[in-house]
Amino acid sequence: MRMELIQPFINAADAVFAESLQGPTKIIDVEMDENAYRRKGVAALISIKGDIEGRVILDIAPEVAVKVASVLAGTEMEASEQVVRETVCELANMVIGNSVTLLNDQGFHFKVFPPEVHMNESGLAGSADTEALVICIETSCGDIFLNIAMRYLHRRRTERSAVPALDCRPARHRRRKQAWNPLQHCRLVRASRALHPLGSRCAPYLRQSNENSWAATGR
């Protein structure tokens, strides 16, 4: 579990719930989950893929969702499946939107997929090699659950480690497969400059050295 990837979602959820629901928030329960997530109410699942990958599940009981919808709308809302679904998606999008800003500031590039609403009794499958953090946040409208599972993309890590080292030897040594001694190369250049201050006889050699190694200029 990567807390540096999970913490932005926790911070975003706390800020969104406190501001949108106009009341204090408090984390009252935190636990680890390695199995399929069993929702408490209506759940919105948002997948993330890119430099980092995983998923975030926002889970709300129907009666809590109706209270949240009433606060967001500024008027009493009647309970219906459509109201519940729209409220869960709206909250999930708000949390993800704030989280994306925090993660982008850290230099991560990724794609966020639209929320998938789950209302059936089956569990929501997690990743085989990623633990999930389940958080219960107490709000003025009731408890809201977050299930967060994030990790770094293993393929990108493997690609970075497989990049070959850069061969910094001059081209003539690479072609002839000769060992290149940087110190000896530097001494040759200095000796040529000392013997030929005007660079008349050694100018071609110096130009070739410049092109194949570093930017040295003849006097």
C-alpha cells in the first residue's frame, strides 16, 4: 500500500465533504481490505490508469445519499433511485477532481475513467496484488465510506530499469572497440595545445575531439 498515493484522496474527501455538506467531518474507522469489497449502500467505482493505477470506491447508504442531495440542492429531495445514483456520482467526481489536482502537482500522468455505479449485492473485485484502505468518514448527513487501492505502474518501473547506459566514448573508440581513457584523452588535447598554440597543425584533431567528446575550443 502506497500512502503517498492514497493520502491525496483522503485529503480531498475531507475537504469536499466539509465544504459541500456544510459541517464538520471526522474519520471514525480505518481498516485494510484484501478481498472483494462489500458495499454498505450504493457505490461509485472510479478506475485510474497511467503512471499510477488503481481504483477508488465511494459508498453511501441510500438514506444518507438523499440527505446529501438535499444539502447540495438547497431543498428537500424525495427519495428515488435516480437521486441516489446521481448523488453518489456527483460526490465521487468532486473527490476525484480534487485528488487529481494534488496528484498532478506531484508530476503523475494518468487517465480517470467515468464512475461506475453498483447497486447489486455482489462484491466489487479488487486488485490481486494491491491492498485497499477502507475509510469511514462521519459527516453531518451520515457516514460515507471510501475504499482506495492505488499503486505505481510496474511496467513503467521495469522499462526504466531496462534502459541501457549511455556510451560517452568518442565515436572512433566505439567503432574500433577500443578502451577509452578520459584522463589520457584530456592529456593529449592539452599537450597538442601546448605544442601548437595557434592550433594550425592540431586544429583538425581538436575539432574532431570537440565533436566526439565535449565542447573544447582551440586558442
